[in-house]
Amino acid sequence: ATDGTISTIISSYYDDQCEFSRENLTVGHLIGKGAFGFVYQGTAKGINSKEKVTTVAIKTVRDDATPDEVENLLKELSVMKMVGKHINIISFLGCCTKGGQVMLIVEYAKYGNLRDYLRRKRPPGHVLSGLYETPSDTDNNEHQTIIHDDDYIRSLTNIDLILFCLQVASGMEYLHSKKCIHRDLAARNVLLAETRICKIADFGLARDLTQTYYYRKQTDGRVPVKWMSPEALFDRKFSKKSDVWSYSILAWEIMTYGGTPYTSVAAENMFDYLRDGNRMSQPINCPNEIFQIIESCWSFKESLRPTFTQMCDNLRHYLYGSS
Ligand code: ACK
């Protein structure tokens, strides 16, 4: 891992159109830490419209990042650039690659990740035993600040939850229309912005489908086993249909106010568990029509799973009575 390699990688991704000048960017406090590096809140002057200062999120890698880690951030950046704008997807605003640490500047989502938001909004007494891990297992986001605004006192209804499902499905419909698969769809990777708009984030694993029909993951890093379809788990075969499977786990997380999937099943037993036909049960508050949509994504056979377009139609039909 030499600086030479890193600068070669950086220059191979360089795009003058997207470069944002560092003097107009202010890096603020740390909002998240991952294996890859850090996420900061910040402000960028003139990034959206001239003169205006915009609150942004800034993703960086650690100072001692390997060339691979730098390249992963640059790949994420290029996927976001290719995907373009949709209200339910975190949009790419710019980047700083010249003259210092690589920084990816993206739209800021005020309420952080959807899973933790849902847990905070869980109605008292809602919990079914076993649905939630103990807080010490999961709440490792010590950087999170809880925002005491109007939304803080507003509770969530079932309709709000189903609206979250629809928003994520529409973001995914768009992503798939851009020939991109996400591969790590989960409530922790959806962010919530002002006025409760869901934004799909974490394109770290996303891949452009035009390059290969589906993506076979080469190495086993940390894999989100409980969100993965059987063929993704067993064959490392990722496709639009494996995103649909992951979406159903995400929709189940939403309907359970941030429940943990398959709490009683060990990760290494997941494949057998699913092959034997076991699935999660209907959350108590989840309407039958919505659970039917979730269940349709759990077909072992990929071809039987719906598309996001079909799911959006069904969810709109449920919510608005027409599609
Ligand atoms: O719940 P959080 O604050 O929301 O914790 C995670 C953390 O960084 C690690 O991913 C937060 N985060 C990531 N991207 C953004 C963003 N664009 N806007 C706001 N918060 C973000 C995420």
C-alpha cells in the first residue's frame, strides 16, 4: 500500500465536473463510524445553488486506508453519480479528490438511519419478546444525536410505516431502472430526511448491472446473512431478485418498528432454515395485504418474486385505493 498506488487509483476516477473545492467545504462533527472510515456532518457553500450554504454529509476513509478501501469509496461515488437523482435515494453532491483526503459529499439526512428511528418511535408495550436484541448488542452508534423537533413528539401510525415501505420500494424501482443492484438493502442502510422522507443509502456494495448480469461476490467479508436470499447466501448470486428478497426483510423491520429478523436462528443455520421453508411470522400490527406483499418476496424460486414496480403498484393500491 503505497501512496503511489493510491494516487494512481484516484486519478483513474478523476472527474473535473464533480470536483468540489475544499475551501468551500467545512467538515463538522462526526456522525458515524464504519469499517471503511467516517461520516461527518458538514456544510458546503454553493454546492446546490450559488452562494447558499447547504448542510451535507461527508464520507471519508481512514488516514491509513489501503488502496482497496480508497477505491471502494471511489466506486461508491461513481455508482451514485451514474444513478442520478431520485427523492428516495441519497444523492451525490460532489467530491474532493485532489490535494488531500478523498471526500464524498452527499445529501444529509436529518434523522439518521431508519432502523434506529423506528426503535425510538416504538409504541410503549409494542415489543414481542424475542423481537429485539438487547440494547447493548445493537446500539453502538454513540455519535447519534436525538433531535428534539416537531417530529420528536409525533408518533408513527401503520399508514406511516406502509408509506416508508412504499418510499423504499420506489427508490429501489428507480435504482433497478438504472441497471443497478444494491446488495445490502436493510433498514440500517435507509436514512430518514426532513419530513420523513426515506432515502436509500450505502452504495458501498452496489454494483452496476451492465458490467455483469449479476454479481458474484468474490470474497466473504462481513455478509448480511439475514437479509440475503438463498441464492445470494449459497451461490453468492446477487441480482434484482435478491434485492427484492432483502427488501422484504426490510419491510418486516419497518412493520415491527425496527425488530431484529430471525432472533432465534444462528447465522450459520440460515440457509437450512430457509430451505426447509421457514419464514418470519406476520407482525401483529401488519395488515394481511401488506404481509402478502412481504411473503411474495420470500419465494425460494427467484422468478416467483415480484418486481419493485409491482410492489409499488400494490402498496399504492393499499394506501390510495388505485395504482
Ligand atoms: O443513524 P446514523 O446517524 O445515520 O448512523 C449512521 C452512520 O452515519 C454510519 O453510516 C450516518 N449517516 C450516513 N450517511 C448519512 C447521511 N447522508 N446523512 C446523515 N447521516 C448519515 C448514519
